[in-house]
Amino acid sequence: MICSPILFESIVLPQTQNQVHLPNGQKVPIAFSGTIKFSPDITLHNALYVPSFNINLISVSKLTADNTIGLFFLHTKCILQDLSK
């Protein structure tokens, strides 16, 4: 779920109003979904734009399923590595 519309390369407007169900029971509206390109080789498909969020939440399993990458978590950073090169 992404909080900034400028990150989207393409968008798809929903046919009906959809919502995200949060762990606290709250429901928040999804404005649209779309594609975000982190680099020429790393793309996240079907990302959700949720205007009420003020942070970006990215699914690691979705990101690695959509791309041939590995993620390495260190104490102060996360490194994305393209495994096809």
C-alpha cells in the first residue's frame, strides 16, 4: 500500500469502491491500484494507493514474486539485489 500517487507509473481506477481491512478492525478506502517501477528491472504490480496512509507498506513476498530479486536486511538498511544478473 502506497501513500504517494507520484510513485505510480500507471494506474487502474476501480469499478467499485474497495477497502483495505486493517488489523485493528478499521477499513480504509483504496483510491486506485497500479504499477510502481523501483528501477528499470524492478517493478511492483497491483500496488494499492491508500490516501489515508502516511507511510508506504510493501509486501516483500509480492515484490520477490513479481521480480527475480533477493532482499538482504542489515542493521541499518535493506539491499535489493537483482538475481538475474
